[in-house]
Amino acid sequence: MKFQRRIQEDLQINLTPLIDVVFLLLIFFMVTTTFTQETRLAVNLPEADGEPVEQAPSTIEISVSEGGSYAIDGRPLVNAQLDTLMRALEEISGGNKDIALILIADADASHQSVVTAMDAIGQSGFSRLSIATRKPEQDN
């Protein structure tokens, strides 16, 4: 009987340090957790499945680089201002608003740069605009 009592006294577990650690973990997770949810808009962009069109001789290519600078028919513009782009379009087209325009934008170009180019095209009076795309890569 004496032996049993001695074993029971030795088997006691002190839970205080364990509770302290759990409490500290709880405080840590509460402090580092953010409770605001960011709203995001899911957009599925289409891929171009059409066949490439042969470039007609009476077209003007407008290129938008990754940094947002513009080039018309391979000649870079001085700056990326809307007025500069409109004047360059007017000069290259010679006043002919029926010329087809091809807008080629880098995949990493900002959306604003592409919209600015489209705005310049629209304000200049051009109505035939094509946006160049590439075929999606085939899964092998």
C-alpha cells in the first residue's frame, strides 16, 4: 500500500507550462491574423483561336512596350503622351482615316498604356482597329 501511494505522488503532471505555451500561441495567432477580406474580381480572358491574317500593305502597326512606350511602324515615339501618339498617327496616315491599324501590346504592358493607345486611335478618327494576339501554346 505504501508503494502504491508513492507511485501516485510521482506521476503528477504539471500542466501550467503547457497552458502558458498554448495561451501564447493563441495570442500570437490572434495578433497576426487579418480579419479583412479583400474582394477580387475573377476575369477569364479569351484566347485567340483564329488564323493569322496576312498583313495588308496599307496598315499601320502601333506597338506598346512593357514599359508603356509606343512605336509606330517600328519607329519609337519621343514620349508616351496621348497628343504625341495622335500627332504621329496623323503624320504616318497622311490624313487617311480608312487605313487599318494593328495594335501590338506586350503581355506585361500596363492596361492603361493599351487603353491610351486605343483612345488616341479613336480620337484621331480611325475606325479599323485590330488587336494582335498569338495562338495559345499547345499542351504536349
